[in-house]
Amino acid sequence: MPTLNHLKPENGLLKVSSKSSPASVAGAIAGMVKDGSHVELQSVGAGAVNQAVKAIAIARGFLTPVGIEIACTPNFADIVIDGEYRTAIRLKIVPLAGAPTAPSAPEE
């Protein structure tokens, strides 16, 4: 029976901390989106979520000029860190099919 490993979020799960470089995370996001990989960011805490959101904005700046528009969907996830249950924010990033990448010039 074939495995469905490509459907597991762990394959494209990037863990973002408050110390993560948004530009580095953005580069990883852009590369994975270009490769057609599943991308999901996981953050625990306000500082980590802030870095993750900044990374998504930067990644959008990398992808839009090459014709790829992305969107993200936030979810809660219950995880265990060092034996403690924590609530993480997971941000699923998906490319938008057929979305315009830049505003068109107004017609006169």
C-alpha cells in the first residue's frame, strides 16, 4: 500500500522561534512553494508568531515578482514541549491558483 507521507504536515513544517531570522524563514518558504512542497509554520508565543508573520510577508515579496501569489491560514495546534502541553499557532501557506500578482494599470 502506498504511503501518504506527502500529506503529513511534518514534511513541510518549519518551526519558528522569536529568535528566527524572518528573511531566512522567508527564503525557506519561497523555495518550498516554488518546489510545490507543503509549507506550514509552527510558532509558540507572541514573539515567534511575529517572526513567522514577517517571514510570510517577506516570502510574498520574493514570490510575487515571479508570478506566485500566496495566502496563509492560521490554526491552533496542541503540542508537547519538554513534557508540557502548549498551544502553538500553525500558519499553513498555499499558493493561489490564477491569482493576479500585481495590480493592473487602470484602463482609460
